[in-house]
Amino acid sequence: MTTIDPRTLNTPPTFAAQWDAAAEAIAAANSILLVTHVNPDGDAIGSLLGLANALWARGKRVDAAVDGGVPPFLQFIPNSDLVNAALIAGGWDVMVSLDSSDESRTGECGIYGRAHSATVINLDHHPTNTGFGDIHLIVPSAVSAAEIVYEWLKRMGDPITPDIAVPLLTGLVTDTMGFRVSSVIPATLQIAQELIEAGASLSKIMARTLNSQEYVVVELWKRALPTVQLDQGVIHAEIRQQFIRELGLNEIPDIGLVSWLVSVNEAFVSAVFKEQPDNKVEISLRSKPGFDVSKVAFSLGGGGHKQASGATVSGTLEDVKARVLPLLYAAVRDGSPVL
């Protein structure tokens, strides 16, 4: 697997070849499929629709898909209604997988797409990316997949219209928690400025994503907070299926609890254990700079970044916690605060 860095002024030839191969594949394709990861966040949908809107503007035949469709809080993004919630027919010259560190993260849409596409482009920013696909636009230094899409479109000469700028800025805003994570550098803010100049409203995107919740999320917080515990620098909470049934939900929404918990002064790592109905537990992990939770996630079959990772593990809630918490305690012992 070759990873590339769009911020490098003198791009090595092997890296440039990946950019060129990806651009040539898109230019030659008569049909293109774009897929992102299950339980999509702002960067998943932002990168998906940023690229889709650019390719539709070219007149390309493009299908975009994600299991379950676009979450309600992201349906303000232009053309979100054109994203398919499932794939049951079709074939494509090129499939682009966006913001997914491994094949399983792309869900049923990814399985169908890979089986019915001649070439797969893997566009991602997770250091734990497994290197699947034929062409790799994998940039671990990027703060979001949306940033990579932006760089790729600029390299291909696509104009950044408002319909492209809005989803890409949504990806930047959500994956950086409003430009507050340690991986944000001046180039990140420069891209944001260019997207704002192209027609995206930072204030509206912040209001729709980081500063917007349904009341059911408050009810879920009320049930989850009594489960919070702090031990050995690890703060953790549970979201049980009982809570989901009580609230009449079909699935567990992203309630932002894990990011809030890691802000506790005495904690270095946070975890939220989300009990699934199929004897599995989805784990969301966050850490303060100087502490790496990606290694824990990767060892559990998941992935992500040093400060934000996750995994899904088979077993009961109690068994998974007993297995995972010692790994998190070790991650705290192995790290040190970055002041």
C-alpha cells in the first residue's frame, strides 16, 4: 500500500502516480459508484456528496450509496436526497470508497459495490487503513476525508462550487470538532477559508452539526450518565439496548457522549460501550493528545486515529468491557500528556 500526502510540495513519483491513476480512472469511467462507511458521520457524507456533486457537474453517471441513507441531521447538504440507502442492482467502471479504513466498514453497499465494479479507489485518512482496493488515495496526515477530496478535485481542475463547498466544509468541521483537534494545522484553516469563499456558510454548518440535537438524545444522555465510571485515567459509559427500547429507537444515534467525557480533567481516555442486539458491542474511543487509542481499536478489529477510534466486538456488554478496559488502562500507562 502506498500512502500519499497532498501537503507535500515535492510529491514523490510513486505518490504522484496514485493521484494520476485515480484521475485517469475517473475520466475514463462511464459509470461511477461512491460509497462511505456505515453509521455515517459528517465527514462520511460530506466527502461522499462533495465528490458526487463535482462528478455530477461534469455530467458523469454517478451513484452514491450508504447503508440506511443520509442521517436526518445531514440532509441539509445539497443533493443528499440522491444518496441510495441500499444497492440491489447495477454495475460500475469505478467505485470510490470514502472515509472507510477497511472493507467491513463500507457495509452491504460496499460488499455489493466491490463485487460489481471493475476498479476500486480507496480514499481515506485513517492511519489504520488496510490498503484494500486498486488505487490508494490514503493520507493519514489529513484531518478528514473531505480534505483529500478537496485536494483531489483541485488537482483535477474541478471548480469548487457552493454545492461542493458545503459538503466538504461539513466534513472538515465535524471531523475536527470545529477545528479543535490537535491535527488541525494552518493548511486546514486555509482550505476552510477557500470553501467559505466558494459559498459554504461556516455558521450554518456549525449550527446544523455541532450545535444541533434532537430531544431523544437528551433522554439517552439521562440514561447513560448514571453508568459513567472513572478509573485509572479511563472514563467510560454504557448505552444499553434497554435504553434504546425505552425510547422506541431502531438504532443507537451518535450522541457525542464519548467526546464530552474525554474533556474531564482527570481522564486521558474515554470509551462508550454501545450494546447491539446481535450479541455485539460497538465501542467508541477518544483520548487526549499523548495517548493512543488507535492501537487498542486495531487490536480489536477496528481502526481510526490516535485520538479517535472505534471497533465492534462480539460478546456481551460485561464480557467486552472486561476485555477492553485493561487495554485502555495500558494505553493510559503507555502515554503521557502533551502540554
